[in-house]
Amino acid sequence: MKKTLLVLSLVLLVSSVSFARRLETPESKNGVGIMKNGSTFTLFYKASQPSRVKVSIYDATGKLLFTEVIRKLDGFSRPYNFSKLAEGEYTIEVVDNNQRQVEKVNYTQDKVENLINISRVSGTTNKYLLTVPRKSDGVISVKIYGNNNQVLYNQQESVQGDFARVYKLENVSSSVLFIVTDSKGNVKQVGY
């Protein structure tokens, strides 16, 4: 009886140590993550061991648009450019030796707005710089208001490519307000 009890307690001790060891070192699962930056979706993949990974991209109707196989890696990040695709929902499927993971992404084309910048020329009190970078051919409207909402300048400026102009405002003793509107309706108001 004592011998049986001793054997059972040893078996119990060995099994509890083995069970505790499994809890301390859990199995690592494969992971997939997707990050959007503009028209690019970057796929992040991490696995517990190197394997063959197949990445496929489908449109909303289930039509296969792209597929590639990445071999013998336990982790990678891979960018996929959607700029030539129509807006809509897409499916990114990742299949490795152990599992299949599916991620849905929604692609929308981001609007690129022109950056209208107005700044005071350093070291002066009455000179201001207006810049409109990356502006396509068109027209911008520039209005400048001074003392008591007095119109100091109101003109249409013809623009081809980048645009920059320095405005020297004479006889202005109070605040100045710039209102610049481009052909797409973007408006920038800056007061000094």
C-alpha cells in the first residue's frame, strides 16, 4: 500500500511539473496584421517557425487579383499598392502550413489637397509670403484685409506648378487677414 501510494504521488508530481511547464511556455500562434498608409496596405506576418506562406488578394466579387508565395520565413512585412485599383472592399488571404487567415480591407482613394501656406517674412513687420506647392494649372483668389476690414488686395493669380509671392503691405497698423481660395474650393484664412 505504501509502495502504491508512493508511486501515485510521484506520478502526480511529474504530471503537475509537466503541466506547469506547458503553462509557462505557451505555443506561439501565427499572426497577421495589416496597416494602411495612403494607397498602400502593408501586411505583417509572424510565425513560430519558418514556413511557406501564400498571399492572395481578391476583389469584392471573389475574383483573384494577385497571388504570391513567400518561402522559408518565420516573419515578414510586405507592402501592396492598391493605387491602380477601384475603390471598394478587398480580401487579403494568408495561407501557411498550419492555418488560413482572411483579412478584409476597404480601399478608398485619399484626396490630395493643395497646401496653402501664408507666413510673415522673418525680420519684417509688413512683408508676407504666400506659397501654394504642387498646384496644378489654374487660378487662385487672394484677398487681404487690413485696418477695420479694409480691402488691401483682391486679385486672381494665375498659377502654373508651384506658386510663391511676397506681399508688402504699406500703412497697416493693425491686424491683417489673408483669405486664399483655389479652383477646387479649398480655402485658407490666416490672420496676423
